[in-house]
Amino acid sequence: METEPIIQVEAVSKSFGKNHVLKGFSLSLQAGENLAILGKSGSGKSVLIKCIIRLISPETGKIMVLGKDISQLDQDEMDLLRAEVGFLFQSNALYDSMTVRQNLEFPLRRHWSKERRDSEAEQLVREALEDVGLGHTIDMMPSELSGGMRKRIALARTLILKPKVILYDEPTTGLDPITSREISELMNRIQEKYKTAAIIISHDLSCIRMTANRIIMLIEGRNYAEGTYEQLTKLQDPKVREFFEGL
């Protein structure tokens, strides 16, 4: 029996003025799957992510997240749903004035009662930091951390609420090749430990090759091609080939 997708995007279109970014784009994310969206800069990858968490609304189409039509949810219902969807921002979005501990506690303050935070926060913060190998940074400030460490802390904050699905927005942008590989390996360990599903928005082929169970190519606003990394590298379509030239 086929299970319901974790996320279902059906024929979504989004324009900004005369710029038609998404043109009937569709995808289906299955439980436990790492699905990568590969596309050029400006192709609409980040717009798609923002549509999925309803930071922006498409003109047409339907988006189901964890079995719920997000267009039908009120603000409180949408906030509850977002607590089950981890979002790793490209910029990390850490608060510079807060310690690592305070950054990780921030989602708990938004979504949990004071009583629950007082009883569980310390254990969850330490567990999340151990997951990313940075338990010793708990009382440090973001300015004291390297770029790769800040990315790991941002990922720890994403994990703090035990999300069912994680949205990664360019998780390795701005990182050196060694650190990028470490972040990719960490994403795989998280998938294995927590059985999370994930959408990975990236144009970093090394990251995608390491982490993605399946890839969708976002070209000209639509789902142009999909398959495993190996399958896509064998396609002769020139619009697909240009992504893999030189490999």
C-alpha cells in the first residue's frame, strides 16, 4: 500500500510581474527521502521553498504538507505546521546577540509552554549540539564560530523541535570543499538517525551527489527531469547535460 507523500506540490505557478518563475511545477516527497532540487541561480528554487512554508502564495496549484492543504490553514494552524517542518536558511539566520544555547532555545520559546521548556530544554539543546558535534560551543557567541560551525549550529536549531521534514536552502553555499563535505555527511547522518524527509535546494553537485536519493531538475519553471544522480548524468538532453559537463 502506497503511503501518502510528506509533501505534495501540484502544478504550482508563481510570477513576479512579467517574470514567470514557476510554471506548473510539481513534486512529491516521500517519507524518509532526501529529494534535491537542482537548478541555476534565479531558477525559482528558493521561491518554491517559500511557497511550501507559505511565506509567499502561488497564483495556481496546490501544496499539501504532512497531509494538510496549506492554503486552507489559518495563521495559528500554519504556525503549528511549521513547527513540524525544519528550515535551514542559506544565511543560517543565527541571532548575533544570543549565545548558542539561546539560539537553540528560541524555537522552544515560540512553540512550547514555559513549564515544558523548563523541564526539557536543557536536554534537547545538548542533544542537538551533540548531533552536530559541537557540544562544547553551548555558551559561545556566533561571532566566535567559523562558517562551518555556524552552519552546524543552525542545523542543530532546526533539529531542536524534532521536525518530520527538513527544508535545506543551499546548505553548502559559501563553505570550502572540506567543510561542504562535512555538512553533506552530517545531513546523511541526520536522515539516518531521525528518518526525516528532506528537500535540498542546491546547485552544489558534490552535495547533491552525496545526499540525494532523487533529484528534480527545475528548468524553465517546471519539473524538467528527475531521477537519481547517475540516471541524470546519462541523459543526452543539452539542458540537462550543461549541469554535468566536466564531470
